[in-house]
Amino acid sequence: MKLTHKIVVAAAIVGSFFGGYWTGSIPSPDVDPQPYIRTVFTPDEDGLSAYLGFLDRARTSVHVACYGFTEPQVVDKLIELHKRGVKVRILLDRSQSHGKYQAEQVKRLLDAGIEVVIGTSTKSGQIMHNKFTIIDGLLVEDGSWNYTRSANKQANVLNFVQSKSRAQLFQKQWDKMHDFMSKQKQDL
């Protein structure tokens, strides 16, 4: 056996042993998932335009869970989608809900007939710090980008993923939070 072949075999054995250790229960994909993921890094790229374009893909439903929510263009787009017959539902963090700018946007959503539920984390009354959107049970946006006026100026990441199984995973979490937050006193 040639030396290079021995090195390759040894690397494969070591990699298979330590690969399971380092990645835990994360299976190695049979295909590279990156073609199904678009990642945007702000402030170098325009996260707001990317997110608004993502929302434009909605045909039946939009489920949002977000900590900070002050960007009027996002609210405009959600109201537009609602008027087109897309079911729009939003979960927001209670600690952020009383700020002037967020309260203005929440009022606009409610006035348009969009469901907005405000509450806390499902454990210990902590903040609901998620930032994700599910569209049509197929598309997911997540990352560190809040839906705020300042998010595009900050260092944030937005991931746009087309995956039915990922959308189901996020929808399950959204539903769990919705059930919990709906039982809390609503401060709208």
C-alpha cells in the first residue's frame, strides 16, 4: 500500500471516529445544503431588501417570531400580504413591546387585522429572543437580524432556507410559543 493511500485511509478512520464526536447527532448531509440556503451579512449587504423579497414569496402563510420589531417597511409588507389573503401571525417579546416605535408598528398590524401575540419565553418568564419567519410551510428565515430600523447598520446575519423539514421544525416551535404566550396577559 502506498504511503498516500495509507494516509487517506487513516484520515478516513480518524475522521469517522472524531466526526461523530465533534458533530454529536448531526448527520452528514448526502448533498451540500448550501444551494438551498442564502446568507446575508449586514451591514455589508442589505438585509432589509433581502427580507422584504423573501416575504414577497408568501402565498398562504407567514409566521413571525421576533424580539425587536420597529421597521415600518416590514410592517407595510406584512399588511400588504394580509390584504392579499396571506395569513399573517406574529409573536413578539413583551420587554420590547412598550417602546414607542414598536408600539406604533404593533398598532398598525392590529388595526389591519393581523394577529399579534406578545409574551415571554416559555421558561422562567425570560425574553423571547427568537428572530425567525416561516413562509408557506416551506421557507425559513432566521439569524441574528431583528426586524428593526437599526438592524441593517449592525453586524447581523440572515439565513434564508428552502426546506420543508426545517419549516416544520420552526413551525412546531412557533406553535409551542404561541400556545404559551396566548395564555399570558396581553399588553397590547
